[in-house]
Amino acid sequence: MSNERVVLVTGGNRGIGRAIAERFVADGYRVAVTVRSGEGPEGTLTVRADVTDAAALDAAFTEVEAALGPVEIVVANAGITKDTLLLRMSEDDFDSVVATNLGGSFRVVKRAAKGMLRARWGRVILISSVVGLYGSAGQINYASSKSALVGFARSLTRELGARGITANVVAPGFIESDMTASLPEQVQADYKKSIPAGRFATTDEVAGVVAWLASDDAAYISGAVIPVDGGLGMGH
């Protein structure tokens, strides 16, 4: 299967972002990833940019456009956490997480939208989290930033939906990762008990949903929140 469309994935050097980039490469897309450090997967163009820096992002987009062409599909995945309870959370703990997770999505999508409008075709896919709607103690900053992506995607749909551009949110639950693997076995077992599927997701399972949203099959889906959480957040 070959698809010549150009994809940009932010935070594409590890975890879910890397799996998404790998899936698009496998499906024949032309793929670029932004990273702050490290490298993207084989077959991708790696560009260095911090999503909190609009000028650096603009330069990264210009580099991608020169090498691959206008970005037609953007996956806003870059995110950070600074977990602590509300009364201990500093201004910086809150502001930096929101600036990266929400502000980063704003900057990336704003820059990508110009090319999408010219082409009258585009896919905006925002990577949220089950905690964005479900909530999580110690994650007021993170959950707020991820919940806000829903309002972002739905507002963007109302602005650009008539121009062949869709905007959707993918909300992963617990993922098999270095972070979950390092948890004590009893903690992992307790988490899995709360998940109807009884297991964590693989990063490839998230990537598959993103790839589908980017495809022509999903052209009439916009403003949706698609959970990939094994049923953990049902009804939220």
C-alpha cells in the first residue's frame, strides 16, 4: 500500500509518537517527525523543534515542506507531565504542561492549517488521554491540557470542516511502555483490574486508529473523540 501524502508527527522519537510515525512509513506515506532530542524511526525525516517555540516550529515546517512537500496530515502528540497534587503544584508545573500539551497543539495546527486550506484537504489528529475526560488525582495540569484538546478539535471542525479538513481526538488509556513496565507488579495488576479489557494497549493499537483517521475512509468523521483504552473511560 502506498500513499504519497505528507505526515508530520510531533514527539515522534519514542512511545506512541514513534509507533504512529512507523505505521505511516509502513503505509507508504512521506513522514516527518519533530523531536527535541534523539531521532525518529527509520524512513522518517527528523527535524528538531520545541513545540513551545513558534519560530522553531515554523523553521521545522519550512524544512519539511522543502524536503517532502506541504504537510497534509498533522498528528499533535508531543506532551509532558509534571504530576503533583493541586496544593503542591507550582505555577510552572501548571503553565509548562499546558504550554506544551495544549499550546504546542495550537502552534503546530495553526502552522499546518495554511497549507491544508490551500489544498482544501487536511487531517488534524490530536493525541489526548483517557484522563482528559476521566480525571486523575495529581494530574490537574495534564488532564486539563488533554481535555482542552476536545474543545480545540470541535472548534476547528466548525471553522474548517467545509474545506475538506477534519479534526479529531484520540484518547489512549494505559499503554505498554517503559513507564508502565517499571511499575511494581501488584500496581500493574490493580490497574489492569480497572480496565474491562484486562490488559494495557500496545502503541501499535493507538497508531492503527490514527492511521485510519488519516485515511479517506474517515473523511466524514470530525470533532470525534475516539478512546483506545480497553473500556476504562466508558461514558466520559
